Amino acid sequence: MSWWATAPAFASTLLVFFGPGLLVLAAAGVRRLSLAALSAPISMSIGSCLAVVLPFIGVAYNPVSYLVFSVCLAAAVLLARRILLTKGAAGFASVRRYGDVALVDNQPLPRESLPAWVVRMLVPVAIAFPAAIIGTRYIAAFDAPGNFSQTFDNVYHLNAIRHIAETQNGSALTLGNLTEGSQAFYPAAMHDLMALVVMMTGTAVPVAVNVGTIALGALVWPLSCVFLISRIVGYRPIPLLAAGVLCAGMSGFPYMMVAFGVLYPNHAAIAVLPVALGLAVEALGMTPARRRSLSISAGLLAAAVLPGLALAHPSTLIALLAFAGPVVAGRAVREIQDAKSEGSRPVLWGVLFVVYAGITLVAWLKVRPSLAFAPWTPFQSNARAIGEVLGSAPMGATTAWVLLILTVAGIYVAARQFRTMWWILMMFVVGGVLYMVVSSWSLGWFRTFLTGVWYNDSFRLAALLPVVTLPLSVLGAEWLTGLLRRTRKAQAVEGEGAIRSANPSIARKVRGAVPTVTGSPLASVAVLLVLGLGTQGGTLAGVQDRMEEVFALEEDSPLLTTDELALLQRVPDLVPPGDVIVGNPRTGASLVYAFADRRTIAPHIFGERTDAEQALLDHWDEAGFNVAVCDAIESERAYWALDFGDQEIVPGDEPYIGFRALEDQSAPGISLVAEEGDARLYRVDACTGS
């Protein structure tokens, strides 16, 4: 399958990921950058919340219910907005203004002596530049649209999407480990949206996942980053362009979550995290255009984005609370600094900060996973960890020298304007401290207290660093390009002055040849684009190699080999749709569910098993002489077994022993049906129902 053949899947993905959000936000009066950047996070909230609610009212979760609910929600929002506008509700006036003239991103862009057409094109370029780079890197890593990450997490992710598409139930409350006996909470927002694409198009699950991953990394992430910078730094052309070109050069995100794990839920959640943080900044009145002016619109939109963020991955919601802490503190400090000004409320904001800190602490303690599957330990020194944070080179990546220079310059800018920018610096410190502690501090209660939310996993915290590094890098880029403009202007003035003093008549003739004011901003744009390309150097080579390695399909691939995949592709022609297949999930045999649409006893490597399911995993090859096994086979319709040998993606303490007799085909009452290399499909003949 070629990438061109994925065009229908890609169009469906864009419709699912962006469509409902666009409808609802347009009905609410949101326009331009805000409309584009918020549409995917709002769609994520709509899809994941709808998936939770629909089972309670007996309605299937599918593209029809998703579309109908989205249209109804958009109509309700439009009606509410018109009622508010008609009644002139003063408290909700910003609902109207968010899409029109009050918000900075709908005012004319400051030209900074740039030509009008350049100003109009900068934001689209700021999105297109990283979209092209990230999309190209992902496509190169995936190689073929149907390839998949050869990592143990993917057994769950691929099967979960198949499970949602088959059952038309995507509730995060019950997704659990994909069986009746292990229903529990699991963040399902990403799986819900990708399952809708599978249902709409019939696209193979791995193809839908790859296309959806490209959309999240190459479109949602750059839009989120540009939106964040528009709220922190301001809606100015140079910072917005810098945000776009730099967000494609950080190895921590989006690439690392695809190279490691694979952590698709974290990838989806972190892609929308900048939007949520930007809305928090704006709602608290900390944007350059809203000094001390709270935004009801931003608060309402933040409330709409948070459910999708939490249901994509709760740990990212905790990260938002941590990163927004300095923003809340910054607002409280500002109120204290302006205590004598009219309308200031320092006491109120002090109390609000204490309440916020308390809520964050409770969430920090309660919203954390079991550490039974958290084997990650520190691996480096404090000094090296700090260097990796400054150099945008977490987890041993090569130092990103361009980003290092820009980050240090940004720290300098924030330090010079510490009174107004200290909270931007502190967001970076929070992210850096979390990464330093998890990667370099000794095992103990304090490390677990700070980083247990993320399984004490350095990779997950490394992926958060770009969100808080980007604002400083953009400040540094703006300062350096401003220095360039000032230098060019000074040189131009000095050169013209020298000519004038030497010969006034010649000065008048050559004045037009002296670099113009417009030339400097254009040079700044060119420099930013060059810097963006500069971030694509060796720092990303390692993570790119890792992505290509984990997505490679080879004869000895760790999860599924070429022979095993070939056999799975034959299964639909051999196994009736209602039958169930038994197999060792650690060998990849359970992926028969995702690839062949045939249910399996153990769709996930982990999970609780019923007595009958465990009996089949341990004794299926005894069907020819064990009546109890036949009873379990008939009860579960598990007449088939896949034997993928002894290679396991994650070896377990207790091997599955119900397939040992299949290796030499010595099990009575069982026959070999098909084989590809060392991969074999068996059928039980001994049980009456078979």
C-alpha cells in the first residue's frame, strides 16, 4: 500500500479530528488562529466524553452518533450565543468578542515594517513548516502505511482500537484490558477518534493509527505551539513564526513518544497541552494584550478542552496543573505589586493561589498509576540532566546547539524583564526540575512523590520539556532577530552618515541603495527559517533512527515477524467470524484481533483472566484428553490457536504452557491448518462443537 492510497483515511482523520470542533467553535464565534488551534482539542473532548456517556443511554458510539451529537451541540452553542447577544449579557460579552475584535489574534497584525503579504503569510508558514518536517519524518520512520511499532504497548493500542470499532463502545471507564473480566478505566480519547476512522473507512487499524499519529504530530502540535506563544509572548509575526519553525526541532516531542513505548495516549495528550496552557494564561489575564483582564471566553474554552486532555492521558492534566502554577502565582504577585491600583485584589488572589496549590497537591497524590509496572531508575548525574534540559537533548540525545543558544538567550531576556516574565522562566524550571529528579536523583519517596504520576519514567517527562522550553526559545529568537535588525539599521545609518559627510551630492544619489527598514524584518524571517532548518541536524538523528528501528518489519522483528504477519493476513479466510483464537499475547499472537478481526482470549499482555480463559492459556493443547478443557473451548468458542514460537516481546515470569505440545505437533485431537515459516495456526478437532 502506498502513502497516496491513504488519502481517504487522511481526509477522514482530518474530519474526525477537526470537524466537530470547527463546527462548535465557529458557532461560538471563534475565528482565525483560535479556531484552527482549538478545533482538534475540542473534538477530542467531544469524542471522548460522548464515548463515556453513550453506553448509559444505550446508544452506539460510531460516526453517525458522533456527527449527530456534534451538529446538535453546535446548534445549541449558536442558539445560546445569539440569546446572550440579544439580551446583551454584560458578563458574557467576551463570548461575542472572542471571535471578532476584542482578542489580539483578530486585530491587525503589527507590520514591523513587513510587507502586508508577508504578514498575512507568516502564520500559515509557521504551521506549514513544521507540518512538512514532522510529517516527512514520520512517514520516513513508518516506511509503509501498514507498518506498526514493534513494541509491547502496541498490542494493547491496536487491539483497543479494534475493540472500540467492533463493540461501538469507547468508554474510558470500562476499556480496561479489553475483556469482561478486566473492565477498568483507561484513557481512551486517542483510541476513540482513531476507531471512528476505522469505522468510517474500513481502513486497517495500523494504517488508521499511523495517519492519526501524523495528524497529531504534524498538525495539532504546531497549531498548539503557535497558539501558546500567541498567548504568552503576544500575537506578533516574528514570535509566531519562531514558534512554528522551532517546535519541529525538539527531540523530546513529538518524536520521542513515537520512538519509545509506543506511548500513543501521551502523544495525543501532549499535542494539545500547549493549547490548554495558553488558555490558562489568557483566562488569568497574563497575556500581553490582557494585563489583569480576565477572559471569560478563554475560561469557558479551557473548561471545554480539559475533559479531552484528561481522557487522552490524566498525567498530562497533572502536568498542566504544574506548569500553570507559576501563571497563577504570577497573577497573584502582580496583584500584590499593584496593590494600590484601583481594582486590584491582592488578598483574593493570594487565597486563590493557596486553593490552587491545594487542589494541585491533592490531584498530584491521587491521580497516579500503580508503580507495579514502573521499573525505570535514574541513569545520570544532576549536571548532565541540567545540560540536557538547556540543550533540548533529553535521554542522551545530541545537544541541539541552535536551541541551546536560543534558550539561553530567552533566559537572559526573561531575567532582564524578571518583574513581568519570571513566571515564564518558572514554568521552564518546573519542567526541568521534574526531568532532573526522575533521571538523576536516587530512588526514594521524594523522587516517587514528584514523578510517580509518570511511572517514574524519564521518557515521559522528557516529552513534556518542549512545552515549557518553547516560550524561552521564542523569546531568545525574537531578541536575536531584533538585535540583527538593530545592527543592520545602525550599519545603514552609519554608512549613509559617512557618505553624507564625505560628499552630500553622492549621498543623495546612493540613499536608495542603503538597506531599507523593510529589509531587516525580511532578513529576520529568513534567519528564523534557517534556524528552523538548523534544528534538524544531528540532535534528531538518534530519535529518527529509533523510530525507524521500532517500525521496521523484518524476518526477526521483536513483536511480529514477516512470517507471522503473513499468517495473520490469512486468518480471515480460515477462521469463521464468531470463533475465538487462543495464543500467547507476549509473542504478538493476540494481534490477530487488530489485524484479522478475530477475537482472542488475551487481547492484552496484562489483564485479569477468568478461570476459563486462564485454563485455555495453560491447557489448550490438552483438549484431546481433558474434558474440562473441551468444556472451556466450547464455552468460549476457542477452537483455534496460534503458535508464534518462544520469542516474546516482554518475557514473563510465568510462561504460557498451553501451547507446548503444539511445537512438535504431538497433541492429540489437534490439527495444523496453516503455516508461514515457523508461525502456525491450529484447530481443535476433539471437541464436539468443533
